[in-house]
Amino acid sequence: MSDRRNKLEDLAQQVVQQNGLKGLSFRTLADEIGIKSSSVHYYFPEKSDLAQALIARYSETIFERLEAIAKNPNTLQKKVLAFIAIFEQVAKDEKLCMCGMMAAEVESLSTANRDALSDFFSGMERWLTSQLVEHAEELSSQLSPTKLAKILISGLEGALLVDRVAGTNQRLKAQKELFLSWLV
Amino acid sequence: MSDRRNKLEDLAQQVVQQNGLKGLSFRTLADEIGIKSSSVHYYFPEKSDLAQALIARYSETIFERLEAIAKNPNTLQKKVLAFIAIFEQVAKDEKLCMCGMMAAEVESLSTANRDALSDFFSGMERWLTSQLVEHAEELSSQLSPTKLAKILISGLEGALLVDRVAGTNQRLKAQKELFLSWLV
DNA sequence: TGTTGTATCTACCTACTGATAGATATATTC
DNA sequence: GAATATATCTATCAGTAGGTAGATACAACA
């Protein structure tokens, strides 16, 4: 992976997490890097190619971190708090989850983009579900692990969304407490 | 309120709920109504004026419905299920909550728009909190009504977001079951 | 009758968008 | 040395964006 390509993706991701894909232009992206917009097209012929690269990259980064969390022997509580900490980091920078942001723009995305986004969320849910199942003895909720995973992940995505408008982190904290209430 | 203005707002709201404020242009809006874009500027000088009107209108509609739900004597379960049904209706049309959509675009909104959005969410939470407090005897959760309100509302917003990408309503259903699990 | 307010139009502006064509320079490979 | 791949540039295009100026038509009102 070339350095230039990497820097473009770094910057693009940051812009998308703050302003959305529609808030990202090839020109401003190029200007900030110090090249011409046509050179950005060299790496990403169409905007949907850039979006696809961003989703792939974001997914890889997140799932690597999740693997690391899963591999390290620990209680369910500590594992999931480490998972939630990923969202807390995003919130601290007044950003959204990149895929959450793109989810709001799904109507203007290519089908490949949509599928990749959908895979991201189902992958996250699969990971969390497997952790909940693995540590079932630590769980006290009557709801199934699959449902708990869907609840928490969509809850965290929504908390980022609403908290950013309100300029607080109350909803993210509340979602964290929700999770803690599921433990024995 | 003139009929023309109303039709413009109706259509604009629909577009925003599907494509976001950035996905709405004065020209396409005007074309669909059958007037010129400059005539849209007659009603809404700047785009932020249109956004402001949309938020005010959306808030009024929702809060009227919430008042009606609150006024009608009923169990907490039925009241909140009626509340959740508002989100289910939105999901059925493959839309987002209009304010949830705009929340994703908050970086490009005027401060007045932001404040109005923030008021929308805090108003929703206030309503739900007051219902939970009023029917405290029906609640079994250890978490406070305030937190439960924040959890459910951000959860519902996130569920709309993620479900639309996945093309399902699983997360909305899971959030509903979460609420039901809080009842005695 | 004349004035004012409402609602629309035509015509236009500047700025920006994603995207393309084709030239150029450099480095690598055969 | 010639050919190729990589990476950049200049220049440009058609389309769209939000927004404005100024004319027009019409109705209500003084």
C-alpha cells in the first residue's frame, strides 16, 4: 500500500466521519494533501471506489481490534467494555462511526458499498454475539445473545449520533450501563 | 400556512428522511412541485430556513402524537409500544427519523438548526422519562427512568439507521423487546 | 385610482462537483 | 537502449448547487 494512497484514505476517513461522504470532495481532499484532484482519481477512479476502500479499511481495523480483544483471556465485562471503548474514542473526537455515517447516506451509495456496510454491521454483531455466548455464565438477561448484540450495537450507533448533536456523552454512558445491567 | 408552502415542506421532509438535507436541492424540489427554484427561495430564503421549518414542523407533529398517547389513560406498556410504533412506521417506508438524519449532517447545519435538533431529542427523552416515572410501578429495571429513556431513544434511532442498510427490521424489533424486558 | 403585499417568473451569477483526456516525468524492467 | 508501469500534472467538461436581481401579474385595500 503506497504512502500516498494511505494518506488519502486517512484524511478521507476523517472527513467522512465528520461530514459524511457527501461532505467529502476530491478537490478538498487533494488540496489538503497537496496534489491535484485528478491525481486522486488515479488511485480511486470513482467516488464509490474510494468509499469501498474506506469501508474495507475501516472494517479491517475494527475487526483486528476485536480479534485482539477476543484472544486476550478476560471476563465478558472487560471484553465488552473494551469494545465500547472503541465507540468512546470516536465520540471524543466528535465523530461518528464511519459506517454509521455512511449508513445515513445509503440511498446514494453503490450496491457494493451497501453490501460492504451491511457486512460490517453483521460482522460486529457476530463478534459480540459470540462473546456473549462464550461467557453465557456471566449473563443474567432473559434476552438471547443475538438480540443483545443487535440492541447494544444499534444502541451505540444511535448514541454517537444523538450525543454529537447534544454535545454530551450521556447516551453513550447510558448504553454502557445498559450492558453492565445484563451481567450477573 | 399556505398550501404551496405546506406541499414544499411535505416533499422536502420526505426527501430529507431518505437522502438527507444534502440530498435535497431547491431545483429538484421546485421541479417536483412544478414551480421554479427561485420561488422556493421566496418561502425559504436560505436552505437553513427550510431546515429550521422542517425541524419545527416535524417536532410539532411528533409531540402532538406523544401528547395524545400520554393523555389517553393506558398502561405503560401500551403507551410506549405506541411510541415505538412511530418509529416502526418510519422504518416501513425505508426512511429515517428526520431529526436522526439531520443529526448525521450536524456539521453543516446552522447553530439554530443544531439547537432545534437538540431540543427535539431532549424533548423526546423528557416525554418518555415522564411516562416511565408516572408508571414506575410497572417498571422492573434497576436503571433510572432518565437513563432508560436515553437508552431506548438512541437505541431506536440507531436501529433505524442500521436496519435500513441491512434491509430488515430486526434491530427495531430487538429494541422493542428490550423495552418489554424492563416491565414487571 | 393608486398603493401595497403576495407569489411567481426569467435570467443570471459564482462556486463547486465528479470525471476525463492527454501530456509529462521518473523509475523499473526486459 | 527501449518499453513499460507508476504517478503526477494541465486543462477542461458538463452538470448542479445555492442564491440574487428585477420584471410581472394579481388581488386586496386605502
